Amino acid sequence: MASNISSLKDTCPTSIQSVSMNEFDQVISAILEGRYSWACVLLLYFSGYNPAQYIPYRTYRRLLKRNDICDPKMKDELQQ
């Protein structure tokens, strides 16, 4: 059991970006609207992770299309 925890610590990044209040509000809004998968994408993105590494490709692409991203920078970064 202890070896599982230590291996989990090894895979976690040492620096995680903090999420601003505006970004947090976007995640909460998605949750309140019942868009849980999109909330996961936003949380991963705002935390400094690449959502495409954690979500199946087809699901990820569908979420990007359904949530017509307004911010061009975010759209470019999320689609990479």
C-alpha cells in the first residue's frame, strides 16, 4: 500500500498553478449547469494540465465543439 502512495507522488507534478476566482467561477457554473465533463476539462486546463492527456480523444473533441470556446487563446491551447 505504501509503495502505491509513493509511486502516485512520483507521477504528480511538483508545481500546480493556482486557479483564479474567475476560472473557479467558470468551473462552478459548468457544474451547476450539469456539464460535468466540461467542468473537468476546465479544471484540468486551469490547473496547468493538458486535458487531452486525461480524457478520451473523441470525448474531448466533442466537448470542445459543444462548448464553443470564446477565448481564442484557450481554444488554441485546448486543441493542441
